[in-house]
Amino acid sequence: MKRFISLLLTVLIFITAAGCGKSSGTNASGGTTDETVSDADTADTRFDNIDFGGREFRVQSSSDSSDATNANAMIAGSGVMNAEIVNDAVYNRNAKIEEKLKIKLVFTPSEYSYSNASASIRKFVLAGDDTYDLIINDLRSIAELSAEGLFKNIYGSKIIDLQRSYWYKSYMEDLMVVKGGMYILAGDYFMDVLASCHVLYYNKDIINDNYGSGDVVYDYVFDGTWTLDKMIEMVTDTARDLNGDSKMKPGDLYGFNCVGTWGSAIPVLIATGVQFVSRDNDSIEFIFNNERSIKILEKMNELFYSPGTLTSTPDLLALRKLFGSGNTVFMGYNRLGDLANMREIEFPIGAVPYPKLDTEQKDYVTSTHDTTEVGGIPITVQDMEFITTVIEALSAATSEIVLPEYYENSLKVKYARDNTVAKMIDIIHDSISSPFALAYDNMTSSFMLGSTFCTPLGSKKTDFASFYAKGEKGAKKQMEKLEEKFIKVLNDAAGANAETTAAG
């Protein structure tokens, strides 16, 4: 787990350097699992005596500069040794696998945007363009295209060993719409799953001035009382009308600042531990029409429409500028990787998970994002043994080479000024949420995240029941269609495999 602390803290240093113990899998609620193999204690000879004769392994990896994080820096690196410790670790990992497997890694960065990623990938895969062996891009896009049958199913692979700690087994399992269909890859090699975790940052100096200690929020987290009510209280208490005109507006001190009430609301919503679906009787049912959801929407309205909250900041750059200037206490919407953009801030920064709904909620829950960059093997691939061997080897080498450098050379150097933040990041990692709603909300009429929570929040409305009732019928039909799509993809693949076997 110390290795993960370092990973989460030092993604920021690598991103800046390049542009700028073991990880565990996650269980259904995001916590770590004890089922994985301890790679450090296991002599790994699986890749000995393999010779692919210089064959190319071709990776298309996202480098969208408009996103909060991008995967390419941790996949391809700079391509040269440059004395930046993490970049050089990425270089060494890639070089080791090239030498060990006798392959040539070929990286192609993609500049797809949020709006065109799916269409861009769909175009060349449907054209039968055998250009890439692995595609790394947004979760929502890989999920959407998986439902169209454009990615290979790795369920039951004899080479990809999901019991190894460098795979996030339960995260991948939660993304399966139907049993037996696993198309999305997530693990140490796909580091953006961690870099894109939402983290709530705060100005420790202002908290210290108001409460006598900058660590008081940490204390709330540790004792389980870090709730939405507590955050709303602190947002209200710390806000200040600096010019004395009796109106809160830009230039005053805000308790909470974020970019709008849609994307910024997602980590708040997920943190409440809302359970969107059940998988009883081999089908997926919506299960969040309840009193808890009503309370969630009410509390979200209290937070986002508190006099101490500013939601009109236009973008992340302006948001971080405002935070760095000392004009806000808590800063929303940012991910772990965004720490790379705050290295010049002089005051101490606190990092905590988003608050629970109430003290009855047992665990903290951390949201990734629908643009979290995961992997998929396109259906144009013919030699799955080659592809999965390389991916497995890269994953094992990431665990061995890259992550230890994070711990030894980043945590101890950059963040020693706040030792508690390491424990906070540990909690944040252990609470990574189910990604199902993030992946499939767009394909189910935005029912789980959008129309029932974010849309009414944007209109300052709290009538959850009416918004749920309005969208339920259509969303159920969409979910049924989504299940049918994945069943068809599985059946078509089974039929194709049967024909291949018969022909052979």
C-alpha cells in the first residue's frame, strides 16, 4: 500500500516532468482485496525464453491536452532518458519489455476530444484497419464501443492473470454488463485510473486560522465524521465578504469553489455511496429510488447553493488560479493528477476524500471519471496470445520498475511537509468507487447521474422523485437494450469462434 500512496502522490511529479509495496485490486465498493497474488514474493518466470522476433506492439494512447489527466505520459513517456526519475523509470520499463520479449513498442498519441473520441476510434476499427494492438482512451468511449462489439473479450484469458495485484479485478468486473463479457482493461499499467480520482483540496492556512489547526479536516476523516453537513458548515463558516458590500461575488473569500454544477457534482454524488443498480437474476435493475437519494439531492443543493459557494468559475485553470491566490478554501472538481499544476502554490494544501452523506454511511467513496483512460484490445487484432502476453508483461514490469520510484523519490522529497496527506491518499485509493454509472450513464439516457441528480441540481430543484419518475421508463428500456447488445456481442463472438474451430 505504501507503493500506492507514492503512486497517487507522484503522478503529479511525473506529469509535470514529462510534460513535467504493491498496488491492490479494488473490491465492489472500491476497497482493496486480499485475493491477489503478491508479486514481490513470487518469482515470475512467465516471460522467460519468449522471442517474438522483433514484432511491433502498437499502442494508441490518449494525450488530450484539454483533459485533466492524460495516459500517454505514463505509457510512452518522453521516449528518452532525461534524468527525471519517473520518466526514466517508464523508459526503463519499456526497454526491459522490448528486450525480454524481443519486441518493438510503437506509441501513437491521440488528440481525441470528449466529443469525438468514440467516433474517431469507431471509424478505423470498423474499417478493419489493423493499426493498433491496444487502445487507451476514455472509459465512456471504450464502454460504448465495447457494446458495439469493437473490442476483444478477455474474460477467462489464460495469459492475463487477474489474481495479480497489478490488475484491478473488481473494477473490471463491475464494468461487465453481462457475465462473461470483459472488454475494459484497468490496472497499474493503465495508471490514469488512479490519476483521475477526484480529490477534495483545501487551503490549510485558512482552516488553521478558523479552527486552530489545518489538520482538523483530517481529524474528521479519521473519526468518520467528515460528512456533507460538516462540509456545508465549514464552507459557510470560512466564507468572507472581503469588500463589505454584503454580497458574495468573485474577489471575496469563498468556502467552496468549483466549475459548474454538473461535472463538479459527480464526485459529491458518488461519495454518498449511492447504489444505482443491482444485478439480481442475471439482469440489471435500478435500485436508487429511495429516501436516501432524496436526501442526497437536498444536501447537494445545500452545498452548491450555499452563500459560501461559487460555481461560476469557467474552467480548471481559473479554478486553480483562484485557489492559489487564497480566495477559496475548498476546491472541487480536481483530480489527483491535477496536483502537478499546483506545485507553485506556497501555502500547505490539504487533500481529503469527498465527504460521506452522513455518519451512518460506513465508508468513504471516491469517484474516478467518465474520461478516466482505460484499455481495450480492438477486434482487428488476430493474435491474442501475442497481445495479451505483452500487456501482461508490461503490467508486471510497471509493478516492478515504475511504482517503486514514485515511493522513494517523490513521497519523501516533495510531500514530507505533510505526512498525514499520505494517509489521506491511502484512504482515497482504498475507496475508489464502482465505475458502472460513469461508464454507462450516457447509454441509459443519463438516468443515473444526469437526469435524476445533476439536472435538477442545475435548476436548484430538490424534487428527486418527480425527476426519477419522469426518466425511469425510458432508462429501463435503454438498460435492456444495453444488455441485449452485450449478449449479442458475446453470442456473435461464440459463433465466430465455433466457425474458426470447425474450419481448423
